[in-house]
Amino acid sequence: QVQLVESGGGLVQAGGSLRLSCAASGSIFAIINTMGWHRQAPGKRRELVATITRGGSTNFADSVKGRFTISRDNAKNTIYLQMNSLKPEDTAAYYCNADYSSDYNRYESWGQGTQVTVSS
């Protein structure tokens, strides 16, 4: 019903910035509730980075607080992750996630991921 496509990943030097985008598409009757970003580095467990509700409430992992900002454009069903002051430990595959409702049921979708690499 809902497909997610991430973009914006790439290679950046430590201290630099990068903005990730995640566009949701599919049924016009699907209502997206909460969207967010998770990341997974090689050999590491997947972790929550940030979430944002339809109303704009946000939540961040302690490791990115003060450096990352998540925003949402409900009209476009798109979220963004502005990453500033990037560190090598931020290197990971970043995955977009959406929690949505359709036909009185709740669903969850995941994007394919976009790679972020931060060099020293």
C-alpha cells in the first residue's frame, strides 16, 4: 500500500552535513501516522535515530540529539533528516520507516536504505 524511497546519502567529511529524504507513495487512502529513521552499521545492531508524528512531535536517540533534526511535510508525505556535525560513528545504512493506517488497519513499511559514510 505504501512504498518508501530514501535519497540523499553519500560520502561526507567529519563535521559536515547531509540531508536525507524519504518519500512515501501509494494509496491515497492510507494515513501515515509516524515516520522515522533507523540506522545500521556493519557489525552493529539496528538502532532508532529519530521519529516524527503526523502532528510534528519528535524523538531522537541520545547519540544524535543536538546534531540531527527530523522534519515532515504531510502534504507530500515526505520526511527529512538533517544531519549536522557528522561523526565517523554516524556511518551506517539509514532506513526510513512509516507507520500507517488503511481500511481501519495498521501497517508498517520500510525503505531500502541509503548509505551514509563519514570520513575522518
